[in-house]
Amino acid sequence: MINKIINSVKSIEKDTLKIMLSGLKFSFSIYLLSAIVLLIYIINPISYIIYNSGLILFKTSLIFAVSFFIGALTIDNIKKQII
């Protein structure tokens, strides 16, 4: 099962891989923003809203990363079946 996923990732077309990597970079930037917000909360716990904002940003970045990864695999499989 894991070997099948690894082989699928290795055989992704360059255009799809480029989109996936840019999406992962975007989600990583959201992750860094959430880490900064949570670090601010740890240093100076003024409000619980800051903590919730950091957690929401972290969850959002994680969902984006998984969505771009699965979306790239799906689009690549669809392209290969059409051709």
C-alpha cells in the first residue's frame, strides 16, 4: 500500500507536481503564521482568542496541505486514464 503511494508520487507529471508544490508552500506559510501566533500567546497570554486563532490557522494549513497532496494524486490519475 505504501509502495503504491510512493510510486504514484514519483510518477506525477511535472505540471501537476508544480501546482502541488506551490500549494504545499502556501500551506507551510500559513503554518508558520500559526506558529508565530501561538508563540505570541505563549510569551504573552493576553487573550484566549489569540490561542484559538493560532489553532484555527494550524488546522487550516494542515487541511490545505492534505488537500493539495490528495488533489494532485487524483488529478494525475485522471489525466493518465484519459490519455
